[in-house]
Amino acid sequence: MQNNSARGATLPAYEQIKRYVLEQIEKGVLGPGDVVPSETELVKEFGVARMTVSRALRELMAEGVLNRVRGSGTYVAPRQYESTVLQIRNIADEIAARGHRHTARVLSLATSDDPSAIAALELESGPAFHSRIVHNEEGEPIQYEDRYVNPQVFPDYLAQDFTLETPNHYMVRLAPVQRAEFRIYAQKPDAHVRQYLKMEIGEPCLLLIRRTWVGRHVATSVRLWHPSSRFHLAGTV
Amino acid sequence: MQNNSARGATLPAYEQIKRYVLEQIEKGVLGPGDVVPSETELVKEFGVARMTVSRALRELMAEGVLNRVRGSGTYVAPRQYESTVLQIRNIADEIAARGHRHTARVLSLATSDDPSAIAALELESGPAFHSRIVHNEEGEPIQYEDRYVNPQVFPDYLAQDFTLETPNHYMVRLAPVQRAEFRIYAQKPDAHVRQYLKMEIGEPCLLLIRRTWVGRHVATSVRLWHPSSRFHLAGTV
DNA sequence: GAGTGGTCTAGACCACGGC
DNA sequence: CCGTGGTCTAGACCACTCA
């Protein structure tokens, strides 16, 4: 294993091994059910003690990324689609945490004079910024994001490339979210959303509506539609 | 540390140390913010290697039970207050908070040998207790509660009258919930649930699945079905 | 500077799976 | 039987906190 260099903190060896395995999964070198190199093999490959490899793989199992069977081997866990409600969430990070690839398709990015949106943002006058983005996990759509943004809080919103960074990540990076309000519904999607999410007719959506505050201003108001067959919310308290 | 005895599997040392610390918290010997004995002290007390103690405490930190600060010490994490999503736990209180009248109809209250329920409760053998209750707000059904209960934790569960007190209220009254895990789905109800909730065909349900822990035991595992037209989850963060 | 946690090593014994 | 993961030891060096 590489030693720590002069300056610039190096990650712990077990963390590097975790990332290595996650990378293999992200790249598609390892898929669900595939055998992950054994502890002995990783010990040789990384030149570390077995305890170190063991910790890396054990933590990945605790995170649901791997399954380990004594006497048999270590395997990539089947895909699980789930998400936590309580955190202010970034869908891209969640997908990455599962070792999957996130892609986004920007349907629109423009100003909007929708009065209900301007009211939701508690603006005195319009326009508001508006974006519609479909987020994919491994190419499969799992979120339709319909977002209104307060121009006073994020004046450069329209100039961003949201295929590279999610709106959520962009906003959290610029301004700390102080408060959020959410509602969760089970709802049938309209034809527009249903098509973009590639859903069967009759399949319900899990709809998460959220407003977040930065200081005294409503920073953003968003409707997140998720196909029920491929997505659920989860968490612990 | 005790060695493994002749027969009857003994828990790993790190697991015993975890349980020891959890017991101290359950008994109230250790409260939020209190200093947990240092690794060195636990090494002496249990007669194990420091790595073993380290693993026990690290895992408890990952589970949110402890906070560890390098150079300072290990502390009991502050009490995690029930989130909005968990707060629905008592449907009767929610209804009362809206100034409405709550009524309940007990469909069944009995033992059950359902293997998946026994597994969800992490019981070694059955039976489990099982109840099915419909909750009404102003006479309209808004929740179908399908609940399995651990008899070891609530031995008198079957003797209760759940038209007077909700199962949740009963259980919280007897034992403090320490941890909960939940999942939220949008799902089409089966015919049985749909009829009891008086729903239109095609209308989706908001389904909340939750397991709660009392001490080390899974106390209850519940599926809560809500008609999307009359119910949603909400909260602030 | 003493004490804390974070990481790591190079061994070890064991239980289990599959051949 | 061999290879797998699960656990454990008895050291070690380090970064950090706090008095």
C-alpha cells in the first residue's frame, strides 16, 4: 500500500480498498452476484495485512454493497433502490453510495412566471427559475425532478450544467440549507411524467414535495416523482 | 474475556462488549453525553486486545449510539428524537391534533406462525402476535394497520382492547422505543385492504413499513396502508 | 506530556463451503 | 481436503485534545 506522502492527507488503506471495490462496481467490471476477489487476493494486490482488507469488505457488507459467505466467498449484492427521507438528499450521491452510475437529462432550464410557483417561493414578483430533470440510475429513470428556484438566492442557477452536478448539490455547495419542509404522497403520475419515467400505466408514483430555506428566503421548491416499482424511501430513527 | 464454552455458541468478544455498553445505556447508568470508558479501560476490564474493543466502539458509533472524538474520548450520543416520519406512529394523536374523532375497528388479534413475520421480528421460533386494525378519522378509514408483535417484549399484547388505545400507544407506554427503521412505498393495495379502506379501484396507497427496537429486540414490525386520496406524510427538518 | 482514538501489522485459530 | 471468511492478539505509530 502507498505510504502517506509528505503533505496532503492520504486515505486510510481500508478506505482505499473500499473505493477500489466501489469503482469496480461503478465501472461495471463487477455486477450483482459477481465474486469479489478474496481477502487473500486483495492482501497480495494491495500489500496490506488481512485485517485491513477484512475491515474494508466488512464495512461494504454493512453498507449493503456486498454479501459475504463464510466458506464460499464475497459477492456483489443485488441492486437495492432506496433513499432516506430525513437528510437533505442528493440523488446522485445516493446512487453513488450504492455503487451505481448516475446520469441526468435536462428537459428544460429557464425562467417561469407560474404564479403558484412564485407563491411557493414567497416571491413578491416573478419570474422564478425553473428546471425539469430526469435522473437515472444505471440508465434507468428513477426520479423526475420539477424544481423552482429563487433567483435572489441563486442568481446563476440558469448557467449551470446539471448533467455534471445535480441542482441539489449545486445549491448545497453555495448555501447551507437551514430548514426544510416536506410532504410525501402516493400519486398517479400524469402522462408527461409517466413517459419520462418509463412507467406502466396504472403504476403509482412516490411523490416527494419539498421546500428548503436559506436564511429567511425560500430557496427552492421541488417536486420529486419516483416510480414505485423502482424506488422507495427508507431510513432509521 | 470468557472463552467459548463446550457447547452453545458464545458471542464474539466485540459483540459482548457492544451489548455491555448498550446495557449500561438501557439501565440508565450511561446517559446522553456521558463519557464511555476508554478503550484502554475496556481492554483491562474485558481482558481483550485493543483492536477488539476498538471494533465494538466503532460499530456502536456507526449505529449512532456513540460519538467518538480522537484525543478526547467516547460519549453516549444525544437522544435521537422521533422524526416527523416516525411521529405518525400514533395515528390517534394525529387525528386528535386535527380536532377530529378517532375510532378503530379490530379485524383480528391472535397468534401467527407466518415465517416471514417471525423472521422480521428476528425470533428464533414462533408464534408471533398479530393484529389487524382499521383506523378511522371522523368515521372515514385512513389507515389499515397490519402488525406483528414480539411476545417476549409484549407478553400481554393479545389481552388489550385496541378500540380504546392504539397498539402503538400501548407499546410506547410500556417500553421506550430506541430505534426504528422505516420504508415508504407507493403501492397498489390488494383487494382486502382496498375494501377496508373504502378505496376506488386504481387508487394507490402510501405504504409505511416500520420495525422498532426495544433494547436488542425487534419489538414490532408493522405495515401501515393509507389511501393516497385521504392521507399524506409531512414534516420539517 | 499524558491520554485519547484511528489505523495497521503479521501472525493465529476457528467454522464453514465445496470439491 | 483446501480456500473462504470471522475473529482475535500483542504489539506499533500516529494525530489529536486537553490540562
